[in-house]
Amino acid sequence: MKKLLLLAAAVLLVGILGLWWAIRAIPWDEILQLPESVETSLGDAYWESYAATATVVEEAAITVPVKDLVDRLVEANGLTPPQVHIVESPEVNAFALPGNRLVLHTALLADASSSDEVAGVIAHELGHLAEGHVTQKLIKEIGLAAVVTLFLDGGASGGLLVEAARTAVATAFDRDMEREADARAVDYLLAAGISVDGLAAFFDRLAAGEPVTWDGMSTHPDSAERAAAVRERGAAAAGPFTPALPEPAWAGLRSALPA
């Protein structure tokens, strides 16, 4: 009888451990999604805080060509148009925010060797938004219940909601998320009739060690590997391709950038 009890206890313990490991293996951050209203509020809160100390670019010679480029990608792929913000900064960077927002630094526009490079970076960020990576990252960092609680109580004293959104921006995407966004970017570019060579060239420059902080590069997949993957995924596409922006628009944008 004692042996049977011990055996039953062992079987129960194994079952509990197996269930625990199975639950741990479930990607809850991907399955659980924030209500749209919560995600929008997070994005609004972060942007309001960020914009309060940032220099937001509103010059039409810059904003209009960027909007045209984004619209080309969005319309070709049936995406929801994001809110795009251009910020004066010496840091070569672009990032997605909760609530379908994109932020581009002027240094990215100045550093790019072509409008196709900029299109590639934007397509990548659109991929993060489409995959829900921004909110998945936030849920993974602080938990779904914490995010919803912050939204419902207004962030306790008002600042916690902004801090939660800042967490979503500051922490890096994991490697799988980056690869998924890269794949989306290639598909988006090709659908819009834009060559993937610009995105691949951007990764080439990252691989060469250029000072870029895009998306928290410390945990990105190897940039040379990413450039090769982009070229491989786009190799079968025959075109025709046209520049992401007409040359006069690209030249005008570049000349209008702050020194």
C-alpha cells in the first residue's frame, strides 16, 4: 500500500512538473494582446512626454516626402496608416511606439545613402507594428495585468503610464522578432515596387560597425546575416523597381534637413 501511495505521488509530481513546464513554454506575450484603447493610450502618453522635450520637425519639405514614402508602403500592403513623427536628433535611429506610431530621427534621413534605405528601415518598423511586437515586448517586460492596471487607474500618479511606454521603447526586440520584422520589410518593399537592396545596404553598414542605435542593436541578429537574408528573400523578385522617392523629392528632403 505504501509503495502504491509513493508511486501515485511520484506520478502526480511528474504530472504537475510537466504541466508547469508546458505552461511556461506557452508564448503568453504573443497570445495575450492589449485592448486597442490601452495600446493607444500608452502610445499617446509616451509621445506627449517625449515631444515635450524633443524638437519635432514640421517643415513640409521634410514631412511631405516622408509621408509619401510611408503612404506608398502602406497602400501597397493594405496596412493601417501609422502616425509618423520626425524628430531632430544626431542619433541614427527609428522606432515604433504602441498605438501605431513611428518615430524617425533626422540623423537617419541624413545618414542614409538613398531613399530606398529609409524605405527599408520604415518597412522594418511597420513589420514590428503589424506583428504586434511593441505590445508583446511590453507585456513580456512588466506583465499584461500591470499594463492594464496602469491604464485603468491613470498610471497611479500620472507618470507610471509614461514609464510603461518608455519600457516598450527602450528594451530591445528579441532576435526572432527582428527576423520576423525583416521578412515583413522585404515583402512590403517588393509589394511597393521598391528594391530590397537599400535595406540590405543599411545592414551592410551596420555590419561594418557604423554607430547606429536602431532598435537596440546589442540583441539584434548579426547584421551581415540579416543583409544576406534580405537579399535571399528578395532574390526571386524581378521588379521593375523604382526609387522609394523620386530623386527631386529625395534631394529636396536632404537639403532641408537641419545642419
